[in-house]
Amino acid sequence: MDREPDTVLVVEDDASSRKLIRTILASRGYRVAEAADIPQAQAFLARNLPSLVLLDLRLEGDDGLDLMRDIRADPRTRDLPVAAVTAQAMQDDESRVLAAGCDAYLTKPIDTRRLPQVVAELIAKRRAHGHAE
């Protein structure tokens, strides 16, 4: 029996970035849910459990790491893979973001080849640890 496609929640306030990510992931067979801010993401996560979250760290008026902390604090979502996506690529950012609980760190502009590879790897790793959807 065929499995349902994995759902990726994209938390990104820039509409053109959301569209690019949606296009890349949909072409690889993923379902893409979108949130333009933290409240929309929290509302989605309260009702759904995606396979992965792609999280922009610089959201309008918010720090994406606040949502990251909420995800890790909730027993229902604590093991959910989260990949940070940011245009702020300073020297120590990657280690800071990974230390905050993110599973991967992607920089903007989006690398259209690397994005689907990272998504597939994180979902496969989660599945291998017994978190089947």
C-alpha cells in the first residue's frame, strides 16, 4: 500500500521564499503546509503533526528560535525535525542554531539541490528512530 506523502510545514514570512520552497518540495512529492508567522505555525502544529518543519529564523517581529523552543518543550512535537532557514549567515550562527535544538541549518538564498536532500535525510532519520507518521 502506498504511504501518504510527508508533510513539511514551511514557516516563512516572505511569500516568494515560501513559493520557491513549496515548488521545490511539491516537485519531490511532499505536501507543503505554510505559515507566515509563529501564531499560524502554532495553530497548524496544534492540529497537525508534520514530518518536518522548515523554520525561517527572522520572522516579521519574531525570532524563529522562540517557536523552536516551543516545539522542543511540547512532548507531542519534541522529536519533530526542524531545519532552520536564514539569510543571516554569520560565522557562529550555525553552531548557535544547532545548539538551540534545530536539526539542520540552511542559508538563503535557498540551494535548490541541497534543500530536498536535507529534507529527505531528516525525515528518513526520524523514521529510522521509530517515529513513523
